[in-house]
Amino acid sequence: MPPATANLKSPATRRQQLLTWMHSLGGGVAVVPTAPERTRNRDNHHSYRHDSDFYYLTGFSEAHAWLVLVAGEVDQSILFCEGKNPELEIWTGVRWGPEAAAEHFAFDVAHDVKDLDTLIPQLLIGQRNLFSTLSRSPQPDLLKHLQGWLATAQHSVRDTRALPHQWLDLSDVLAEMRLVKDASELATMRAAAAISAQGHVRAMQAARPGCHEYELEAELLYHFRKHGAQSVAYDSIVAAGANACILHHCAGNAVVQEGDLVLIDAGCELDGYASDITRTFPANGKFSGPQRALYDIVLAAQQAAYDKTSPQQHFNAGHEAAVQVLTQGMLDEGLLQGTLSEAIETTAYRKFYMHRTGHWLGMDVHDVGSYRSPPASAEERPWRQLQAGMVLTIEPGLYVRPAADVAEKFWNIGIRIEDDAVVTETGCELITRGVPVAADEIEALMRAR
């Protein structure tokens, strides 16, 4: 695997790191495409978003682009992108073009993407390996392209031993590189977290019985864009009352009722990096007794997970700690029966807590990277040790649907509390606490509307 990325500062440095790794396997050619444009309907496209692996290695955000790295006697970093076209640029915006892109993004050379089919086969001749993002490519025709370029190259040589004889997947290598964030990445993620936190504050202060879920979503979107975020990191979850028990309920037409809790799970994307925050609050500004009881259990579970998020712990330690607190709380409130050990061993707690306590966060909201360490044996898959520079969410919850064996006072209460955590040398830093999390602080914020 490539060395840790904690001190990397630029896509050009990341490309050199990947070239070094390619040399360790005998060299070759790597081909990494960006995401294609996608049609929304008829001739109308979805807003374009680059592929994360491609952007990580290039910093280039235009569509119809490819990265080619050659690890040979002379290393090359090559960009293929759309050429300048003044007439089309009137309609779709100014393009970098190969010449300017090569200079600005520090490529050895750049070509018009129209030259892909001519130039890549030439680059393959004399190379040992062909690398690409085979298992995680955004380009649906990647395999077809690679096979076509190899076939073209084969027509140019008599000895097929002069062509790559091994195909290697870059996906896991890039995932490991992306898993530990450098200082510039963390600065961007802190900025995204700050924007998102204030967006949550705005939505909480706008919430009242009688408003619609989509109105609160609009407050979030307005704040994100007004403060420089290019997009949401994922479709915002805005769930009032019983909808909060639906884990991925997108903001809809539901009207917030008196006495409802509102669960908002939303975050912006800034310069290619995601944020991810969840807060649950009373629309009328005051938690009821049952709501407060469950809320405090979830908050205590988050604290327990936070305490287990450090380089001294493995990834699953936070989840295990959260499950202990949540399960004991459910027993104390009569949602579960029996002993703590029995409720955990039988996974009885999953009736009210059915997801994990966190996930990696980065360029993708559910970011790449294995949660397990390489196994010591075929039977073992140990959880990986946390490392400074990793970023993950901490997000326990409780979701209580109506049932005959559940006290009615708890029906339709859905609570999740989520923050983004940067692992440090001694523990972790919650970068999303710009929005209140303690119940008393939330009520104070609501009173200040």
C-alpha cells in the first residue's frame, strides 16, 4: 500500500504517490475516468458532479475527462479533457482546454479527449500492467474502452508480450489514500461542517407547528448555497413526528404538528468534501417527558462512542459503547425486558436501533475505506485501528414505532444525534458542534426564535 497521506498537499503529489506504488508492482499505465453527465429527462441533465477518485488525483471538475498515469522509464501524468470551443462555450460555459489545464493542474501534458482512442493504445505498448478503477468506476463503458485500446495496440505489435499482461484494480489503493485526510482536506471539511451547522441552526429557528417539512429543507438549501457550498452532500432528511422513524425520509409535504419532534439529517458539500449532521428537536420548543428521556439516552450513547474514538481504539469500539448505553436505557424505560447481556447477545436492541453508530466521511458522505484490517488468517477480519486524520460520523439513535408491547407514550418518537469527528493523536474532535446538541441548549435556541 502507498504511504500515509497525512502530509500530502496537492493532487499532483497524490499522483506521484500513486506512480511510486505502480512502480513497486513493475510499472504500467493507469487509466482513471471521471463521472459522465447524466440525463434527468429528455435533453435536460442533472447538475454535474465529478467522480471523487478522479478529482482526488486531479482537482479537475469538468465532465468528459480522463487521467492517464504512465509509470515507466519516464513517468508521465496526462489529462484528456474537452478542447476549447468558443461557440459551445456560449451555451455551457468556458472550458479550461488542454493547454491551460496542463499548466494550472500541473500535468506533464494534456490532450483533447477526442484523441483518447489514438493516444492510449500507443501508451500501452511496452508496458507490463494496466491499472484502473475497475470495481468502483463511474464510467459504465470503462471495460469496453480498455479492451478496445488493448485490441488496437495489439494490431500495432507482433509480440503480444509487449502489451500489459496483468490488469490491476486501483480502487482499494485509492481508498486507503483517501482514508487519512491531509491538513488541506481537514480545513475544507471544517469549513463545510461550519456551514452545515449554521444551516441546522437556521432550520431549527424556523421550525414551528404548522410548517411543512419542505419549508425546513428550503432553509437548509438557502443557507448552504448562500455561504458558498456547491451542493448538498446528500438529499436532506427532514422528518416530522412519525416520519422520524423512517431512517431515510426525504423532506416531503408533511405538516409539523404540535408536540412533534423534527429530525433533520443534512449536510452541504464544499469543494468536493461532505459534511453530515443530524439533530432532533421539539417543534414547539419543549421536549415532552418521554421525548426528553429517550433523547438523553441517545446523547449519552453518543458521548460513550465519542470517548471510544481515538487511535487507541478500533473502528467498532464506538458502536459497541453506544449499544451498551442505548440498550441499558431501553431496559430502564421498559422498552426492553431482561438483562443487559441478554438484550445485546440476542440483538433485541435492534428493534429500536437498527443501524451502526458511524461511517467514514470525506469526498463521499459514505466515504471509501475498509472498516476491517487485513485478516491475520482466513477466519479473522479484525476491526481496523483508528488513525489520526481519519474522519467518521458518530450517530446513535432510537426509533420507536407503535406496537402492542411498547408504552404508548413512546410511540412515533424517532431520535438521532450525529456529529462529524476528526480522529486526533489523543482522541477526536467534533467539528459540527456549531449547532447545539444538549436538550437544554436546544430548548434555549428554540425560545430565542
